[in-house]
Amino acid sequence: MNAPQDHPNCIHCGSPVPAGRDDSFCCAGCSYVHDLLHREGLDHFYDLKGNAALPPVAPQALRERDYEWLTLLSAEAERTTEANAVELRLAVQGLSCVGCVWLIERLFARHAGALRVNVDVVHGEVRLTWQRGQFDAVAVARDLQSFGYLLGPPRQGGEKKESSGLERRMGVCGAFAMNAMAFSLPAYFGMPRDFAFAHWFDLIAAFSATLAMAVGGSYFIERAWRSLSAGVLHIDTPIALGVTAAYVGSMGGWIAGVEGLKYFDFVAIFIFLMLTGRWAQQAAVDRNRRRLMRDTSIPDAVSVINETGMEEIQPVAALKTGVQFVVKPGQTVPVAAKLVSESASVSLEWINGESEAQERETGQLLPSGALNIGTQALTVEAVETWEDSTLRRLLDARREAEFRDVRLEKLLRVYLAIVVIVGIAGAIWWWSHGSGIVQALQVMISIFVVSCPCALGVAVPLAEEMAASRAEKLGVFVRTLGLWKRLMRVKRVVFDKTGTLTLENPVLENPEVLRGLDADARAALRHLVTGNLHPVSRSLYDAVAFEGDSHALDDCKVKETVGHGLAFSDASGREWRLGRPEAAIAGDAVLTRDGAVLAAFRFRDELRAESLQEVRHLRERQIEVCVLSGDRAPKVADIARKLELPESCWRAELTPEAKAEWLRERNRDDTLYVGDGANDSLAFDEALCAGSPVTGRSFLEQKADFFFLGHSLRFVSGLMHVAKLHRRATRRVFAFSVTYNIATAIAGLAGHLSPLAAAILMPLSSLCTLSLVAFTFRRSGGASNQPARSESSPGSFRELPASSQSPAQV
């Protein structure tokens, strides 16, 4: 094991600076925002940020965005609000720290009509309040966008239901636990039973424990009952057994006047600690789920052309065969439709994995899921209903909500059997030896109580959180519980090609031609490609997005001629055009001014950084690597050749169903699938676990087990390393818990485990397991402390120069 190499971090976001950059920034986006903050006197942001890591600023954060939805929402808010102060709740992407809150407040306050803004970092939301008729919400959105913060439609309430519900239970049970503990302590310190308020103390402790059972204990009991009804043993089962035994015994002891059976304080404290651990576990996952907003390119509603020729908004679910509707630039065609407009430029990348733009003419079919990458809205006629569409089927596909660990179930089954047998046997022994039923019950209940996996219930969520933090340093964000257990079973990694193994956009082969353009030409090129989703335009935008100033050209409308390119005329009457070159010119696209060629651009597909090294490393670990793609065979074969994969390990021209069938035939709950398009959705559902790169068109990120930022594939082995750390930490905790349970069970069988001892041992054991987890992760060193590779350190990003980078989602 080689020591990890030190690499400078970006002075804006804290990400590793790629090899080849000497400006202390990981990408041009971070450099742009850093300069903008200093230029506008907002550099106090860095004082507030401190050492907190930020998402890198990506070129698509500055791309032209359609804010018509925001115009409609703000108008609706003003129409339905009678007061002078209008309020609107929105989702926001890019929040990380208190510095972000401060910056958004400053940016909001400089707009006319702004009253106040409330930023919720935990839930990724902002609440804007402004004076009626004096505020431009879209201007605020564009201002925030220039600093890397993207506003989106408000999230549905259900998205934060699980963690917020646990949070409420935890808060209430915390109060009950303090009450139960406060009114139980006097008895432990020798309060006489004839004390005037002794009965009231017992009553309050019993009432607090009862409420804790009703509010918090019911959570574990219900989950344990559901799992048992389904024939599955869940970790909540021993928790439910212990807390129920302690509560029933406490009520019986209170009624019968037996002090040795009162565990009221234990019941309340235990429930509170278990809820705290469960909330921390769920909150970390929910936080990562909310980092990305819902993709607005997949419309919830469409503009349907009615019988009078007017447009009216209808839900996409209402689309029927023969209905004409409008598909705006950047939107997805929700159902298979016939093109009514004269021509169209669409991307079928989501459907078949081909990155090249496709041209369509009047009467030709646009498949469900095609993306309008042109600059004009398209009129189409539906040839199927939403219910029958491919896109609906892919969107409705859902991965299994919770991973079923068969080995854990077997372990729990043995564990519970031993606990029950030992508890009952101990009670029988004490009763048969003349100690009485009270002493026998105390022994049995004490064993059930101390055998609750309280240490595991607190320490395992900490291990999940620390593992997730390590993953974030690799640019990976975990979205589902149980990922680390799944990763330890992976024996095959399957990659989609386009946008996953390769960069999202084609790479500019000759960036030197950009440096040869004057300021006017660069501004014109930026104006031409801004807002256009053609792969060539996206690549060129990434190269010129942060240089020059094209705002003076905002009034110059860009016209697109499908198959020929983009053009506009500036105020001086000069015509600028970006399109296909003539046969005599070598290149894939040319920039012309009044017909004179200024630059010819050449592009190529490029593998993500460290792809070859990562594939070699995985194969050295006896992990099979495969490529599945809907793209043409020659292109897939070329990628496989670069990755040194045999012919048996790649497939081309596959439909979404064929990808899923390939996995179904080979997967033995041991496959990790990494993809980014709708054509990978069905394959996701067949894999043991799945991940997706963030490409700016969120789709699979919302159903993946994890998503990742950046340009490198080195995160795969990094995740495997984190999974090993997680397993090591949980095994140490489990070993401690077994030892602890054996020792306390012996003490219980000997009759030495009183309610006071149980109440003291429970938090102490939890503290010990938390320390074990922290020690395991700290001892392992940095997130990149993993086997080094000969070509490069896994702790570094090998990215392309800024002029040829594809975007990483903010």
C-alpha cells in the first residue's frame, strides 16, 4: 500500500486540481465564479465557507435556461396572494454551507422589490418574498445561476417525508426520555418509598415511557411486524423485542410494586437513541437525494393545440393519439409523435446511445424520449397515448426500495433464537430454585433488554455517514441505504458507453484555433452556441463559456437551419454562421463571418480520465468489466479496444430491453451497472446496484443508488475501498456487541443486572461502538488511501484541459 500523493485543491470548491492546470482551479467554471465574487465585492463568501467543500461550478450552470415555468409560478403567486407581500417556495441546487446562504441573501437583496429570502440548506429550498408588481423572479434566477446556483420548481412534499417524520418522532421522544430519566433518578439515589411525591414520580416516568412507546417504539414495532409478516427478519425485530419486554415488565412491576422490574427510563432513552441513529442514517441519504433537482426537460404538462388553433396547457398524461402539441427547445418528446413542423434537430442519445444529432423532416416519426436540441419549438402529432409510451415505462420503473441481506437474516434468526432461549431458560432456572416469579421475570427481562442491538443501532448509522463522507471526497453521493453491503458482493461492473465511459460532449481536437480568434469572433461564437444542445454546440460552449462578453449580442436572434447550422447578424450587419464545412475544408464544423472561414473545428469522442487504468485495476481484482451500448458497433468496438476488453465483454446496438435481458441472464446479485440515459433504466432494475454520472439532464440520477460528479472513473475502485472500510468498522462493532452481550447476559443470568445497571450500560456501550467506528475510518487515512496504480494516483483527477472539458453538474 503506497502512501497517497498530495495534490493541490481548487481554491474555490476544494476539489483536486487536475494535472495540467496551473491556476489553482479544478475547472474554468470555478475560476470564473471566483473572479466574479472578487470583482463584485462578495469575497467574504470564502471567509464563511472556511474549509467546507463545494460542488465544482460546471459550464452548464451558465448555459441559457428556460425560465418560463418560473414566470408562470411567480404570476400565479401574485394572482392568488391578496397581501402586498408575495411568497414563493422553490428548489435550489448547489447549496453546501453557510457561505451559500450568505451569498444568496446578498444577491437577492440587490433586486428591486425584494423583501426577504429564507434558505433551507438541509432540504435544498429557498422561500422568496417580494413586493407585488415590483419584482422580477427570472432576473433573480439568472443572477443566482451566474454564481452556480440553479433554481427549479418546488419539490413534492413526499420527497422529505421519511427523514422529517423521524425527526419529529426523535424530538418528541427526546423530551419524554428526559422526563423519564429525571423522575427515575431519585429512586436510584435512595428516595424512600413513603416519600410524598414518590407515586407521582413513578406515574410521570410511566406516562413518559408510554408516550415514547406510542410515538417512537411503534415505529420499530410496526417495521418488525411487517418484516415478520413477509417472512423476513429485520434489524428492527430484536429492537422491538427488547423495548416491548422492557415496557411490559416495567408496567407489571409498577402495578405490582416491584422495583426490580421498572425500566421506564431505559425504554424512553433507548427509543430516543435508536430513532437518533435511524434519523441520521436516513437524513444523510435524503440530503444526497435532494442535491439534484427534478429534470425539467421531461415535461409534466404540454401545450396542446386545440380545435381553434390556440395553445392550452394540459397534463402529459392526457395526451391521446392524433393530438397536436408543442415541444419546446430542450424538452423531451413524451410520446411517439409525427413531426408537423418543417424540420427538426433531435438527439436520440437517451434512446439508443448515439451522441450525434439526428435530422427529421415533416411527417417523420420522433420516438418517445427524443430530445429537441434545436432552437425552435416543434409542432408534433401524437401517435400513441402517454400510457403506451416508452418514456412513461422507463420513468415508472423503480428499483427495489430496500436491499434484502439473506446472510443478515440468518444471523438475526440465530441471534434471536439464542436470546429467547437464554432468557426463558434463565427465568426457569431461577424460578425452579425457589427465587420466586418476580426474580425469574427480572432475569428474563434483563436479558431481553441488554440483548437489544442498541450499540449497532447507533454505530452503524455513524459508519454509513462516515463512509458517505469519504465517498463525497471522491465526487460520489450515496442515495440508498445498504449500498456498501451491495458493493462488497460486486463481481462484475457493466458500463454504458456514451456519457458514461466517454465524456458527455465530444472533445475539441484543435483548441488552438480558438486562441487564434479575436474578441469579436469569440463573443459571436459564444452567442451562437449558448442555449443550443447540439453536441458540437455544447462542446464549443464549454470552451468559450467563461471568456469574453457576448451580452452586447443579446438582441441578435440566432436562427437555426436544420442540417446547415446556426446563424445571426450583428448590429454592424455582419453575418456570423456556425455549421458544416464545405468538402474542401477539413473539420466537423466551421465558424464564418460574411462567408469567410475564421476557424474549422475537429471533434472526437474521448474516454473519461483514468478509464483504462480503472478497468485494469478492476480486472486485477478479478472483477469482470463489460460495456453495453445502443451505439453503432464500430464505435463501441473502438472503445472496447482502447479499454483492452475482449469481444465477449461488449455489446453494441442494444435496445433498453436487450440491455436488461443481458443482465437478467448473467446477473447473480453481483453486478454494478453504471449508465446515464433512459435506455439504461431497465438495466438499472436488473442490477444489484447502479450508479449514474451527473450530465446536466437528470434522469437516472434520481433512481440510482449513487451519482457522481467530475470527469474521472477512478471513483469505482475508490468506492470499493470505502465499502471495505465500512465492512471493517461494522465487523468491529459487531464483535464488540457480541462480547458485550455475552458479558451482560452472564450478569443477567447471575441476577446482577438491575434497571439502573441497564440504563448505565446502554449509553456506555453505544459510546464505545461510536469510538470504534471513528477509529477505523481515521486510521485508514484519506479517502484516496487505496492501492496505487502505476499510471496515476487514485487520489488525483486526470482531467482534460478546460477548453475540452465536459460539464460536471453543480
